[in-house]
Amino acid sequence: MTGSGAQKSTTVRDDRRRADRRRAARRRKAAARLALVRARIAVLQAVSPRRAARFALDLWCTPPDGAGRRRDDRAARGTLSTVTTGSGARVVVETWAPVAGDATHRDAPPSPDARTADGGAAGRDARSEAGVVYLAHGWGGWRGQLGAFVEPLRAAGYRVVAFDAPSHGESGPGRLGPRRSTMPELADALAAVVSEHGAATAVVAHSLGTATTVLAVRDGLPVERLVLVAAITDVLGEVDGFADLLRLSQPTRDLLGGMLSDLAGRPLGELDVRETVRTYPVPPALVVHDRADKEVPYPVGAALAAAWPEGELLTTEGLGHHRLLRDPEVVRAVVDYVTPVREAASAERDLARRTA
């Protein structure tokens, strides 16, 4: 090995050691925080299970933080606007127009129900005829995480709309205040953004954003096609796992479940993606899941794809929970999956012209 090669190898090893030490330090810090939270829960449960449940509720409604959730993969900034949800939350929206001159929709007629790139109502020009694709982030995330999808979708002729849910990214606080939110709030934010920016050709959603997107569909949001990346399906199971982690007593668990149901305005079972798939009509969906996902195990995604009517599964290897959002092959597969919706619509328009 040459001197420069040996030096490079030593540098790589040193970088790995430093990364390992940082990860170990984060794990120790997380373990210490968990121990403190459990101790406080134990004291509160001894005094008042209701107070313990309120404390647990506050923790449940606090989105997590982390480098992966703050990542920004946008190649270029879009046009910013805001939308106000039915509960009064201010949601920041970013839109990108299709790439000018795309041949697939150059001669398409205008549509009066479209919106301009800055969010204002307008007759759709030729650039936006291919449709609108929405990007929905997960719990603790923000719109920049899904930025790798923007340019390929624009190149395919789509207008792209991304947003930050209440208490996420650059959006204002939700109904519980700063740094607090709920799953129904994320679903309501998507519905409000679609109402303002035009019918959804597709929604590309990540992690908890998949469950909130399905909830919005359950509540009547029309979408032609879904892409569910690292999907969460069993919300009740997530609550049970959270309760186990905090070592909640049964009375505290029952109180927490009631509080969550009150916040949601519905039984928690209605938030379960699998229950919606069994009992409600859903559009075709591509489920993307990695075998190495440590946050949501791969069998969750595989089972969802198998149960979904007109569901397809894309399995990846070694990308985990976040890296698949920027993997070129995943991005290409997602754009390819969404594109047939546009091609079918174009064929219908062509047939209508020929028979007119």
C-alpha cells in the first residue's frame, strides 16, 4: 500500500471510530433520559394515574428530533405559501411547477379547477396538465426530507406540492401548542393543502405520514394513487409499545387511551391503516420498505402490500428508514409508478378528442 493509500485508510478508520463514539454517546444519553422519565412516571402513578396519563400524553404528542428528520434533499427552492387548516393551524406549503417544455403535456388544454404554483386559484396552463403530486412527511419530519422526489417528478410533468404539518418544520403550532401535534392534525393538514392546491394525482408519504394519508383517504380525500414509504400501520400497537416503554400501569394506560381518543375525536381503532384497508375503498398503492428498517420492521410493509387491493411491494436492502427517501432507484421506481396515472388520463383525453 502506498503512503497516501495507508493515510486514507487510517483516516477512514478514525472517522468510523468517531462515528461509533458519537452513536454510543447518543445511546447513553437516551438511556439516561428514559430512566428519568420512567422515574417520574412511577412517582406520578403512585399519586395520580390521571396526572401520569397527562404527562405520557404530552410525551406522545411531542414529535421527535434528529439529523435524519432535519435533512434537506431539495435541489432547488420552490414557491412558498401558507394554508390554514380547519382548526386554525398555519401550514407552510412549497410548490414546484413542472419543467417547462415537457413534451408529454405541451398541447394539453387548460383545466379551470387548477391552481398556480404560488397557491392561487387559476386556470391550469399547459405546464400543470400532468397532475399534482403531494409529498407528506412523517412524525418529526419536514418537507425537505422528500426533496429528492421533486426534480424527477417535475421532469415527468407534474406539479409538486410539499408541506410541513402543524408543529413541524416551518409551520405554526398545532392545537396543543408549539412542538406538539397529533396524527389527525397531520391528516387534516394534507386535506387542507389538497383543497387549496388542486386534486391529488398521487401522494408520496413517509413513515407516520403514510398512516395520516390513509386516514385522510378514509375521511374522503380523493387520490388516484398512493406511495407508502416505510409505512406504519398499527397505531394501537404503537401506543401499546409506548406504554410498555414507559412502564405504564393499566389504569394509566386506560386513561391515556381515552385522552388520545378524545383528541382524535374518534375511536383509536379508526386510525389503524389495516382496518381502513379492510373496510373502505382505497386507491392503488406502492409500498416501499427496507429489510433493514429499525423503526418499522420490514414484515409490516410486506403484510400491508399483501393486504392492499391493487397493492405492490418494492423491497430495498440496506437503506433503513430514512435513506430510501433519497435512493436514486427508489425515486425512479416511485416516479415510474405514479406516471401511468398521467398516461391513462392523457389517453382518455385523446380518445375524447377523436370521438368529439
